Amino acid sequence: MPFSRRDYLRGVIDADGSVGFTGQGFPFVSLTTSSTAVGAYLCHYAKKITGAERLIKRNARDGVYNVVYTKEAAVQLAAHLYYPGCLALERKETAALSLTSRERPPGMKMRAPRKPWTAEADRILLAAPTLAQAAAELGRSQSSCQVRRWRLVNVITTSTAPGIR
């Protein structure tokens, strides 16, 4: 049989991941892994399925990656990975099925997708005479522009610039 990306990732989630609801009742799919390749592959694949972008970073405590998808992204990912008739751990398949019946509570706002900063946007931000003008030109909030400008001026150095988003 040809390699199946979603079956592979479902097996990884079955082995080292979690599927369920947070303490606050939000659906989630997560993976804990020490493998950069596996963590990056899940992020790449899940972005194609859900549109949710994740950037992996090892945690400080034990040096592993914790990749988490919540709410609609978790529901979409679980439904895709745990399709009817797939080979999966029964408890994970049951948990994935329970995610698909979840509905967003009335009044809960959807968060807009993250808009990554580019070198061109950074240039425009730094060249703009005011935050209001930068925000208008970039289609961002003044708060977002203020935080990014502060980071560019005070935090980002040549050695860390590629890793900051």
C-alpha cells in the first residue's frame, strides 16, 4: 500500500498524543514528541487540513515539543485523522468522535487567524512616522504594531531575528 500521511499521523497521535476536552470544555488534539521531524511534520500537515499554523519550540522543562490544536482546528483535525473504519485505538477514536459533536457556545467569538510578520511589513512598520499610519497601511491594529515595533527595536538581534515571528 502507498504511504498514508493521515494514517501515519493518527498512529503517532494514538501512541504519543491526546484527544479530548480541556478542563474548560474546549476540544483539543495534542502531541508530545522529542522528534523535531515528527513535530514539524504534524504542524505542516495540520496547517493544510485546518489552516492553523503552529511553530514548534522545545519546552524549557524537559526539552520536548508540545503541539496543541484546540477548538475548531482540533475538531477538523480529529475528524480528518479518525475517519470511519480507520485503524485506531478505540478510546482515541471514541474521543475524536465526541469532538465532532461539539458546538461553539453562543456568544463565544472566533479568533482571527494569526498573520505572520514579514521582512517587508517590518520595514513598513519601522519607516512609518506613526503607529496609526503603520496600522492603516499594514491592515493591523495599533496595538499589534506597537508590540512588533518594540520587539524590533529592543529585543530582536541579528542572531535571533529569523526565529521571531
